[in-house]
Amino acid sequence: MKKIFTLLFFALGGIISIGYTQNSFLFYGARENIFSCQADPTYQPDIRLMFGMPVISGLQLGVSSSIKPTDLIVDNGTGKVIDINNFLGSIGNFNQIGLDNRINLLFVGFQPHKNAYLTFGIDHRANAYGNFSREFLNYLGNGNAAYINQQVNFTEERLYLNQNYSYHIGYNVRISDFVFGTRLRAIKGINHFELTRWKASLFTDENSVPAYATTASLDFEAVAGGGAAILLDSARAEDFNFRDAISSGAGYGFDLGIAYNFNENWRFSLSGQNIAAWITWPERYGQRIQLAGDGEIEFTGFEASLADDESDFETELENFEQELEETFELEKNFEEVRTQLPSMYLATATYSSVSKKHAATLLYALRQPNIQSIHHLSLVYHFSPAKWLQLDGSFSHSSVFGQDFGLGTTLRGGPIQFNLGVDGLLGLTNGDNLKKGSVRVGLAFIFGKSEWEENTKDKKDNPIPNKYY
């Protein structure tokens, strides 16, 4: 039980400083760029062969948080301490934290024939999301005394952690002015923890004996998979090894999209990623945890200091664990469980100048990360003053984190292409109170103009009808 609460406070305290990722679309629509292929299954770059440098073909690290880390950890003059009161005074009604980062371990794309593009890739993904209401965080900080003679209900809290490898094969084809694309994903699960059901109702009676005891009704269910499931069980954790971490779960998902090339300037697309994606964890690596019942608990709130070894989260979690286990019935069963993966849906409208020096994309993304739907709108612009240089910029608005902008560059020397971009600049320049930001870097090799690009240029330069076209 203590390890479950440790996961909860890891999400709240450990990743509070890096937070929920605002995935960057800064390079979407960029000239001959791997990211566009990865984001949109219908995207056809104007080159015949694209090969991403293993491991570093695309590294994206995003950081953001609706909670400021300096609201929780402050300097009192003698050292850094956790200041619960300062933290509780700054939080809003709805608090979201998380982590969603991606490493492209391998990417290969090529043109098998003049109207199609085929891709292969391996990605490593780590996701962590958490939602916490103001009332719940206030209860953890202040305990029963903050809610005397009040009925308090907690139903909004969510926690989701997942780590996996994704292997994909993708194919898209041009038919007249349309492009149809799909990708099949084989997914290897590593770790998973998800709070699937949560309902708590508490009432603190000032006339109770002992004073301020709380009558609680709890209904809690969580599922765990892979290394996380084993580590939550003390007996099995002793036999945990590296093989368990890389062979624990398996599943599938797919991407699907359609694009319409209105003319040589305008392109429109609709696509979805990780549609109905899931991982099945067999009995050895799947665990279901349930806690339910009614009873009375005494809880005075957490008070922890980074400078005091005798007052740390571990000690206080042990006390809280004992309180709950003495009152409620806890069930932990190893069984086969199936879990869903986050999905994303994309709609884009792209304008490219005939000279290819300018390109702009209006992009809408809907993310469904098993916690809350997140709406994202971006205007992305690319300027290519020379063949070897491209300048990238974006302005975005998120339903969770508001407005921000990003800047980047794409450099090419012969077949080598390098891109570096920073998104969420407003968050990154906010000092210690980091709220959001994203950095992406990638290195790839690109070879040859695509056959349809060569044919289009030849037709324009030589308008006489040609039987080969």
C-alpha cells in the first residue's frame, strides 16, 4: 500500500518540476523532415530516401506544469524545505502534472514507387499524467481539521503512468489528388500504473471521540503492469530482473489518415495516432489493486521537510498506510489486465509557395491521454532562404496551458540534415517557475528528390505533353 502512495507522491512531488508535456508541432510541415512523417501517416516528403540516425533521429523532451515547483519547495534561509502552506495557497481548482517524452530509436522512409511512401520505425515512449483537485490537495496538507462538519467528496483525482516500445510499419499512396495512409503498431509494454476507479466521501465530526475523527467511505481500484506491478509486490520484487522489464506486456494499435492536395499550394489532412491502441499484461506482470469500505480514520495532514530526516514523506506515508490498512480491506491480485494507450487526432491545412521558400500550417490537435481531453491549436511557419537553411516558428494555444510560441532551425549539408527547436519559450523564460517548454533535436540522412517532385518540375519547365506522365 505504501508503494501505491509513493507513486502518487512521485507524480505530485517528483515530476512536479517537469510536468505535463506540451508536445511540440514546431517542425510539422518542414521541408524533408522526419517529424512530419511521424506525426501524420499521409505525409509524403519530397525525397526518395530518409534515414534517421539511430537513437538520435528525434529526441523530444517536453516540460510543463500547472503547478509551480517553487510554490512547494522554498528556501527558508537555512535550506530548502517543503512548505505545504505556501503550496496550498497557490494552487488552483484543477491541477494537472505529467510527463510525455519520446525517443525515435530508428526511422527509415523511402519511395517504393512514384506515388507511395513506406516507413519503418521504433520509438520509446514514457507517459505520466496526474489530475488533483484543490480540495484533495488541501486535505492531504491540512488533514481532518480543515473540514470540520463538512461532507467532502473526491472524484476528480487521476493517475496514469506508462512506458513502452512501439514498432511500426507505415504505407501511404497517392490516388489522383488524395493520399491515403496507415500505420500498424506492435507495442511492447514495460511499465504501467493507472487509477481506474476513485471515489472518496469523508465527514469530520467535531464532537467525535477522539476529536475530529473522520468517517470515510472509499472505493479505489488501480491496475499495474510490467515492472511497476512486480515492484508493488514485495515478494515478487526480490526476483525482479531486467528481462521482466522488457518482456512483460504486448499489444497493438494503428494510425490512419487521409489528405487532399487541392492544388500545388494547398494541402489538407485528417489523421489519428494510436487509435484503439492497447497492451495486454499477462498474469505474472498484471496486478489489480482494490480498496473499499467504510470506517473512521484520523489524519492530521502531511508535514515534511527536505532538511529533516525524521520528518520525511516515507515516514508519514507509513503512518498513513497503517491507518488505512487497519480500517479498510485491501485486495491485491495478480491477473491478466488490458490497458489503453493515449491517442491523438490531427487536422491540418498547409500552404506552400511555388518557390518552396515559404510554408505555413494551421494545425488542430486533440489529445486523449486517459485523463482529460486536451485541445491544441498551432500556426506553424517555415522560411527557407537557402537550400541548406530553414527557419521555423510556431504560435500555439492549449486548452490547459494557454498561449506560447517556439523557434527552431533546420540545417542541411549534403545528405545530412539537423534540426533543433525550442517550443514554449514563455514558460522556459519564467525562471524557476517553469510551467511548460519543449526541446526537440534530430539528425537524419536524406537522399534524392522524389519522383513526383521531379515530374512536377519537369512538367512546369516543359509544358509540352509527354506520354510518360
